[in-house]
Amino acid sequence: MKRIIFIIFLKYLYAFNLITPIPEHIKIDKQKAKLGKYLFMDSRLSADKKVACISCHKPNEGWADKRRVSIGVFGKKGRVNSPTILNAVFNFRQFWNGRVKSLKEQVFGPLHTTFEMNMSKKDVEKFVNKNSFYKKLFKKIYHTNYITADMVADAIAEFEKSLITPNCKYDLYLKGKAKLTPLEMRGKILFKKYGCITCHNGVNIGGNSFEKMGLIIPYKNCIDDRYEITHNVLDKCVYKVPTLRNISLTAPYFHDGSAKTLKEAISNMGYYNLGIRLKLDEVKAIEAFLKTFTGELNK
Ligand code: HEC
Ligand code: HEC
């Protein structure tokens, strides 16, 4: 216990004030991104022709999914909650347990997963190469007569890169262009004082480290954790710290979708990861602060 407190203390020192604004623009290839958007929305890329990337990363649900777990092809239920893909480009790894590094590599996850889209690379290539619309676009952009699954992934990843949300109130505040309300300010102070910032920091306010869910009070439902990848006992119930950007749009929360509201998620974090019972007025203040992380989609 003492060691854990010491680690938190050290991290606290280093992480001090380390939330940084996201850039307003990042370099993307607009033509590739446009092509990627078509693919992202195309349910013909799934085994039952009914599920597209957009089925589980919905623009009006914060590019995440309101359902506790998503539903894939043939009505099959997924295992974990669908995270937002907004600002995913700033995450150091992708997936709750961080099993892939790049957005491009990530694309093959849902495509191949039997309970998501269930398509092999060959199936994907067969579909796009028979489609005159895609044939024409890929020829123009990738200068190719044969479209590979790798090119499909490349275009989708380019589209995802365009999904960044600059200019949230807190970023503007950091740049000296906006003021926080007294409630938001109180939330900001509590976020630091209690040590939320030790894990949720950096440009994505998360997305830059692996941490334990249930650091102080053990958490029970540790499905698909980092242990599944490393088989190291220290990685039991360890996940990528999720981004808190646009967090007010992406309920339900946690890998298992167990927290229905943002208040519940804040209060559970206090309990499991800091060992404290936050008071309702503290939860409300932190919630107001987290709401300042909602940005605008860069179109
Ligand atoms: C059936 C629902 C479903 C479909 C379809 C789906 N996803 Fe996902 N997506 C999820 C779930 C659930 C996760 C989390 C899985 C995990 O971490 O193990 C996820 C994770 C991700 C992540 C990682 C985000 C992060 O912060 O770690 C990205 C990026 C992503 N999906 C993009 C896509 C793309 C691109 C497609 C289409 C090729 C797609 N998804 C199709 C449900 C879906
Ligand atoms: C020891 C590191 C750590 C600390 C401290 C911590 N968190 Fe977290 N946080 C995580 C991890 C890891 C997850 C993902 C857990 C999971 O999904 O099971 C998470 C998830 C969340 C989520 C849900 C995100 C989502 O997309 O589902 C919210 C909201 C959150 N934290 C807010 C807070 C707040 C507020 C505090 C302070 C009271 C805090 N966290 C303290 C590591 C931490």
C-alpha cells in the first residue's frame, strides 16, 4: 500500500499541470481521407452486409456506441464497450488493452473479428476489386489496378486521423482564450488534488499509458485486459488509460460499459483507483470540469 502511495506521489509530481491542447490541424491526405470515409460507412465490408465501422462508432454518440457492448454481424454481441475514435490518432496504442500500435493496423481488428465484421483480407479485396466506384477512386489516389486490403486500411486510417476535436473550452483556457466557471475551476483543482491527473494527462488527457483498473480497491470484471496479451500477472486488470476528451458524449463508461453516467464513472474512479468516496458536490464539480474537454469536430 505504501509503495502504491509513493508511486502515485511521484507520478503526481511529474504529471503536474501536464494537460496540453491538441493541435488545431494535423497534416492529412484529404483525398485518401475522403475515400476512407466511404469505406468507414460501407456495410458491404461485413459478412452479413449490415455492419460498418460507423455502426459502432456513431457520429451522434461521440463516435462511440451507447450500447453497453456493440452488436456485430448476425446480431452477435461484443465483449467490451466501443470507445470513441475521436482523437484516437493521439493515443499511443489502440484498443482497451493496447494490442496494436497504429490506426492502420487497428483496422484489421474489427474487419477480422468474427463477432464484428468477420471479413478476411481476401474477402475485402474481392469486394473492393469488383466495385467500379472503388476501382476508380483507388486508381486515382493509389495509382493501382489491384486494391489490397492494406490500401483499404490505409485510407480508413487517414479518415480517422481527420477526426480530431480542437478548441474545447479547456484548450482555449490553456491558451488564455477562455475563462472557467467557479464550478469548473473547483473541478480542475479536485482533479489535481485527488490525483486523477496522474493517469489522465498529456495531449489526449489519457491515451498515453497503461494503468490498473482497481489500483486501490480490486475491480472484478477484468475481461480483455493487458494480461491477455502479456501473460504477466502484474498486467491483470490493466488497460490503456482512456482519453477524457469528449467524455461527456460517450456514455456508457469503462471497458465493460458498467458506468451508465459520467457521474457514476467519476465516483467509481475515485473509489477503485484512489480509494476515496467522493462527495456528490465534488463529483458534480469534476463532471463540470470534464465537460470542458468537449471540442469541435474539425471538418
Ligand atoms: C461491432 C462493433 C464494431 C465495429 C463494426 C467496429 N468497431 Fe471499432 N471498436 C469496437 C469495440 C468494441 C472496440 C474496443 C475493442 C477492444 O478494445 O478490445 C473498438 C475499438 C476501435 C478503435 C480503438 C480506439 C481506442 O481508443 O483504443 C478504433 C480506432 C476503431 N475501433 C476503429 C474502427 C474501424 C476503423 C472500424 C471499421 C473497419 C471499426 N472500428 C468497426 C466496436 C466496433
Ligand atoms: C491509476 C490511474 C488512474 C487514476 C488515478 C484515475 N483514472 Fe480514470 N481511468 C483509468 C483507467 C485505466 C481507466 C479505464 C478503466 C476501465 O475501462 O476499466 C479509466 C477510466 C476513466 C473514465 C471512463 C473513460 C471511458 O471512456 O470509459 C473516466 C470518466 C475517468 N477514468 C475519470 C477519472 C477521474 C475523474 C479520476 C479522479 C477521480 C480518475 N479517472 C483517476 C486510470 C486512472
